[in-house]
Amino acid sequence: MNFPDYGIMLPIAPDRGKQILDYMNSHYPLHTRGDTMPFPGPEMTITQAVDFLGIKSSAIITREDLERVHSKEFTATLYDGDGKGLESALLTTFELIDAQGKPNRYEPERAVKPLGGLFQTILAQVGGTYLACRLALVSDGPGFCYFMGGGMHHARYDSGSGFCLINDSIIAIAKLLSEPAQPGRECSGQLIWIIDLDAHKGDGSAELINFARKRGELQNVLTLSIHMAKGWPLDSDSLSAAREGRAPLLGSDIDIGINPGEEAEYTLRLVEGINELERLSAALFPAKQKPDLVLVVDGADPYEHDELPSTAPLKLSLEQCLLRDNYVYRYVMDHGIPSAWIQAGGYGNRAWEPPAHFLLKLRPG
């Protein structure tokens, strides 16, 4: 998503995925990896993934998919009418208008595309998360797929929040679980974990899962979020404005708050959290030995060189970011669990570094 095209001046590099691939290619050319990497190959576009999986629909993600997790009223705001509802939702979601009604990190005069056009790109991002899950499930052995997009985990039941208009993780998982069991769709009725490593609490995902459970849905989706203990959306202003029974007051199944100065404990706390996920899974689903899929929200914004002010309370070194990711990767591989990874948060000119170094380490030999 190239936000400046829409006049949105967030510190998000539009070519972060390209920076990652360029770095990997410069150290270990990807074209040499095809005979050693699990199928379908080391690089794949969304279009290629659609063809590979035999998806016939022209729209990977539909209005019905959104309505499984978001309210129908909110979804109607995005799809219906003259576009003013969608534009208003985008202005709020990306915090483009401040309390005085003035533009905030928003320069519409520099836009080369209409703001409402961003919605189709957001839908494509949700489609990428869904495809990553499908590719992980159809690969031989414990499938692994890393999507260089997605991670919109702040979107709530009836509104966008925190630069996230809709929630790709929960939409993708609900879509998977709604599909009949057939080749490439083996996830129906199975146990799924979400492991959220973004610097910010996955509050929107927690709300959507809690709301779905009240409807008797997504009972077999368990969530872990490891995040800043006091940073947004857990700062005093956000908490004082929060409504009871809504994000960010609703918890994930396991919430791990990291305070400033506790960076050295991060991976140990994560290990303990995953152990707790194991115990919770065994208690709730005694017939299951392990999850059928793990979705990893691989935020790079805990990185010490992240440039978003709200990530300042958490500063992991590059080595600590790699220790975090390598532990989760080794865990899913050692347990034979398919995993889909989505890029999530990461701001500024160095946000590509943690995922690039992590993915490069996965090369054979």
C-alpha cells in the first residue's frame, strides 16, 4: 500500500517488500533456491497464488467474508452509498483529522488517487493473508508461507482503528473455517492459533474473537499477543476513553505485556506464553495434540530503529527480533505445524531489516 498516493503521509515505506527481497537476493539469489525450498517456490505473487490454488472467483475476499466478523452496518458503510461513509471511515482509521478538524499526516493536495480507492488495496491485503494460510496448508510437510503485507489487527467489530480498516487475520481465518473440507482447505473445524508479535496489543483481533465466541463461532481460535505493556492502545488516554466490553479492554487468550527495560526477557516470556497456549489447547480441545495452523503476526515495529513514536516503549535489537522469530519458526517446524506469517507493523526506512534477516536465515545450508 503506497499511502502517499492517497495523500496519507505515514512513515511506512511503500517498497518494504522489495527491500526485503533485494537484500535476500544480494546475499543468496532466490532463483537458486527453487530446487531446495518447499513448493511452490521461494517467491509468488498474489495472482500466481490464486492460479496455483485454483481459485476461480475474481474477488478473493467478498462482502460476505467481511460480514462474518465485522458488523453488517459497518460493512455497509464501506460498500454502499456515495463513498462518503467509506471516506469518513478511512479518515478516522488512519487518524487523518485531528481533534480540531485539521489534517493530520494528511496532504490531500498531493494525492494522485482518490482516498476511497485505498479500499480495494486493503481488500487485496486481506486476500493475501487468506492465500498465505491456504498455501501453508497445501504444502508438503509443515508448510510455511510469509506474506509481505497484512497485519491489520486493530480493526474492530464496527470500526477501523490504528491504521487498520478491516481485520485481515480474523477475516481470513473465518473464511477458512467456513469452507468445506477438500484439497487445499483442510482447516475446516480445526484448531488455529494466532501468535501476534506486533509492538501494539492485538486489541481488534481480541474484540472480534470475543464477539464471535458469544455468537458460538470461532471457538477453536486461540490468540496470544505479546506487546508493549503501556503503549498505545494501552496508554492512559486510550484506556480512559474505552467502553466496557470493547477493545482495548478485552483480552486475548494470553496477553504478555513488556515494560521498558524488559527487552532481554522478551523471548523467554514468549516461550512461556506459547507453553501456556499448549496447556490451554489441551484443556479446551483434549483430542487435539497440536494446532492445525498457526498465523503469526510478525510485526517489525518492536525493532529499536522503528520510527513510529508510539512504538518507543519497546526497543528490541535486531538480534532480539531474530531470536523471537527464529524461536516461533523452529517451534512450528519441530511440531510439524503449518504456519502463515504476515508482515504487520514496521515504520520508517529500516523496517525491512528484521524480516529480511529472518527470512535469509531460512536458506538451506
